[in-house]
Amino acid sequence: MLIVSEHPRTLDEVQQSIQRWLGKSSEGVLPFTFSRGDGPADLLCLVSHSTQDVKLSTAREWVLFEMKHSRLKLNLDKFLVTTAIEGERVCLNIEQEPESEHRVLSWVLQDIAETKHPAFQSRILRAFLHLEEDLPSSTIEEATGAPTDFLVALEALSSAPGTAQLIADDPLLAAKIRGLKRKRQMLEIAGGALSSGQVAEVLSISRQAVDKRRSANQLLALTQGRRGYSYPSFQFEDGNTIRGLERALGHLANLDPWMRMAFFTSPNERLGGTTPIEGLQEGLVEEVGDAASGYGEQGSL
């Protein structure tokens, strides 16, 4: 399954993201029409009569469009999103939110008030308030541009004045920080990750069947602590696992999950400098399998 995640900053970018995705994913008549409201701040997306082909999910900060073989997730923390039903049509209204930063902050404060661990949340919040005082504006702006909240925090912490002393006290800390950044980069290259429930839905099987495939090394899974496992998205295509995946995983069986991720997401000389993910997507099953065999032998030494 093709999974696209984007973070538009303007209403024009929202519309362009949806239109690009529809151009790649739709067959025949497009299921949406677009119209702008009376004011310049409004964008109205209308889901047409073919809504049976499209599933629409919304949350506070994102909208997810789903078709049979493709998904588009739009991160809309800069916008106000509402939905309405007009006859047989679903209307999605996306409005530019001039106070978006304040709105997100109010959500965070609400979440902190409802948390089971208020002391933990409060200490983290105080730490980052001090970071804002210690870091130059250029560093803050660079960190804020990171694609995920986790990476924003990681970039800020790695640049903090006190981090140098922490690294001096713990020589392994710098390597740990680099390792966390690398893991996030690999997940981005892999198209993100799905939960066990989402994989079950994509493959039209039960969660128990997903667990069996994971245990049999037919799926690559990453541990998420108490959250169970997550499954890199590149493994799924057209409601099935991508062709050649199981063969490649068989050659990597002796490696830990993140070593396997490193194989799939890194440029490979045997594949002409492309990643094994790209190789599988291009149908290079034999070539990727051979590359995995060599990589597995080197990693098990």
C-alpha cells in the first residue's frame, strides 16, 4: 500500500497535496471537488457521490484519506478542521487558524492536566522552557523544522549547552543521540509504520495472524515497549506484503530488527546505489534477495 504523509502550511498546499495524491491513486472520476469559501481563509473539500471508494478519518491535528491501495495523511496542526453532511456528500472544511500555535499549546496543557503522570510531564515542560532560554533563535528555528515532535525535542536537547557536560560524563550519550536520530530517519525512509491493527486491516487478516507472521519472520516488526509492535509501511503493497519481502527477511533472520531496517533503508552497492526498499518496489526480487544474503552474512560475523 502506498502511504503518503505531508505537512502543508497553506490552504493552497493542502489542495495541491490532495490533488497530487488523487492523481496517483484514483481511477476514473476524481472523488473530490474543491471550492473556496466566501472569505480568503476557507477551503471546502467536497466528497462526491463515490464516497464508497474513499474512507475519511479526522483527528485534532490530521486528516486521513484512504482508498483501496493508497493513503494520504495530512498533518493540519496549522488549521481548523470541521466536517458536515450535505445530502449524500461529506463536506470537509479546512480553515487557516491564525492562532494555531496557541491552540496547540492549549491542547498540550489539557493533556498534561489529564495525564496519569503529572510530575513527569511538568518536569519535562520545565526542562524545555529552560531550553528556550538557553538556545539561540537560529537553533530553535532549525529544531522546530524537524518533521516530528520527537525529533524537535531531540534536536533541541542535542544542541543544549548542558548536553556537552552530559556527554563528558557519559561518553556513550552522543552515540545514543545519533542512534535515535538514525532510527527516526530510517522510519521516514520506510514511509512510517503501522500498528498491528492497521496491518491486520491492510492484509485483511486477524491480529493473531499478524503476530504469527511476525513470529515466523515473514514481517519486519519493531518493538514499541508497552505499545507492542510497529510495522514499517514499505512492506505492504496492494493489500499484500510486497513481493520478495519474505525472501529478504529470511537472509536477515540472525540480525536484530533495527539492523534489518538499516539494510532496507540504506543505499546498496549491489543494487546500483538504490535502497532495497526501492529495489522491491521496482520488482528486483532476485537482486534484493542476493543483497540481503550478503548483508546477513556480514552482520552475523
